[in-house]
Amino acid sequence: MTVRELMQGPLKTISTDATVAEAVQALIAGGVSALPVLDRFGRAVGVLSNREILVAESRCQAPAERERLFERTLALEVMAPWPAVVHPDTPVPDAAAMMLAQRVQRLFVEDRGALVGVVSQTDIVSAVAAARI
């Protein structure tokens, strides 16, 4: 089985100049836990997940800092660097091994330089539980 058979898509994305509040809204609206962050040329430059937002929020000492985080801080300022990606034809066990080695919950899927999907640990575990792998 390949990543193509498990990946989810199309991807929801945000721009580097989106605020954290806008990113939270996009996460909720998309029903996802992470968003690729794209620069003004449409290139993926980072990923913003619930984790990065929670880490940034945990550093806020006062309500004013928290408000500033959500209303004035840009995705670019709190995103994680762009992670390694996989090709749609990557075997699922190889993708799982990459996730474990890199300690990530998901891998984005690129085909010829274009983002085409995402595969998560949950996708893989669900397939294993359904005896698809």
C-alpha cells in the first residue's frame, strides 16, 4: 500500500501573513490539526499546528499578551519549519518509519513540487486496524 491510498486532500493552507486567530479559525473550519504555511509565491515554508499555537500561548503571562498573540502575531512567527515530505508512491511502512524517526504526527505529500495531500499517524493506524496493510 502506498501513501496515495491513505492521504487526505485537498489541503487547507494559510499564508505567512495570516494571524494566529485566523489560523485557529482555519484549523477549526477545516477540521484539521495542522496547516501548511505558504509564502506569497505559494511555496510551503512551514507548518502551523495546534502544538505550535499551544506552545506560543503557554508563554503568555498576561491577558494582553494572549490577545496580542492571537490578534497581532503572524503565522510566520510561530510556525514550525517545513517538514520533510513524501511522494504519493511512498510505501506506507516507509512513511510510518519517517514519522517515528522525525517524531512528527503527519507528513505532507508532494508530487512534482505541488502539495497534494497529507498522511497522518491516525490514517496509518486506521488502515492497520482495518487490516488494510
